[in-house]
Amino acid sequence: MKKIYLSFFILLITLGSARADILYIADDANLALRNAASSYGQVIKVLPTGTSVTVVGEPRNGFIKVRLIDGTEGYVKTKYTKKEPPEHDAKDTASKNITLLQTEIGTLKEQLAKATEAITPGTSLEKSLATERDQLSRELNELKTTAANVVQLKEDHDSLQERVVNSERNLEQLKLENQELQDAADQNPMIYGGALVIIGIFLGFILPKISWRRKSGWDSY
């Protein structure tokens, strides 16, 4: 039973291999096998005319995925493949070489034009970069202005704080001076009263003597 299954499996593989499309490179010796279905794909190998390849994928973007005899897979341009081995005609090969070179030159010119346009002043890219530069410049100026305002606010705050401290000191000084004046005012009545008492005592001693002397003088006459 196992032998039957194995034979059936081998038959399926054989039939699948038989159905696989075999193509031949019908261009020149410069046809590239690329790693992507694009002219910008990296070149894996250069396939000479008449190279047989096995199709392993559907055509896409003008390319078809193939496999070489050594198992290497990649993409080639579909229009440069044939189902029959090409005849090696020197004139035909030269003509195809010229066509391929013209195509490659056209592609390179297009790429060069795009690159030149991208770096030419006045293009959309240049304008976009200029706009972005101006925007960044404005943002930088705003940051500088904000930073300057913050510094000014801090300086104003420090100045006001210093003025408040000085005002508080002056207020305390005024309070002390006012207290001293009040204390002096409270002491003045006592000083005046003491002075009056002393004057009264002095007069009490002096006036009787003056009166006595006057009387004595009058009596002597």
C-alpha cells in the first residue's frame, strides 16, 4: 500500500514538473535576473541568450518570476523570454543589444531628470523645504521670545520681592521709632511734674528768706 502511495506521489511530482513552463532568454547576454519585479531591483545574475528558466510565478509589472537550474530564483522581463530556444543570430543579437541599451538609457535619463528636478531651485521640493525651514525659524524665534519673557518675569519678580523686603524693614524701623516717641511722650509729664516739684521746693526755701531780709532791712531804718 505504501508503495502505491509513493508511486502516486512521484507521478504527481513528475506531472507537475512536466506542466512547469520552460522559457528561454531571447535577449542578449546583458539580460538581468533581478530580486524584485522592477527595473530598480538588485541584479542577481546576468543571463546570456538561450538560458533556460522555469516559471515559478505569474507575470507582474512586465516581469515574471523564474528559477534557474541551480535553484536561483528571480525576476526577468517577460518580453525578453520565448517558449522556444532562440536562434543565435549575430545581427539579431546586436539589434537587441541596441534596443536594450536604448531602453536602459531612456530609464537612466528619466531617473536623472527626476533627480535634477528634485534639486532644482523653485521646484515643489525646494519650496517645501523652504516652507519647513521658515516654520522652524518662526518656532525658534517664538521659543527665544518666550525664554526672554520668562527671564524678564523672573527679574521683575526678584525686584518686587526685594522691594517688599525693604518695605517691611522700613515699616519695622518706623514702628520702633514710633514706639520710642510714644515712650518719650509718656515720660515727659513725669519729667515736667518732677521739675515743678523741685521748683516749688526751691521757691519754698528761697522766698521766705527773701521776705525776711526785706523785713529786716526795713526794720533797720
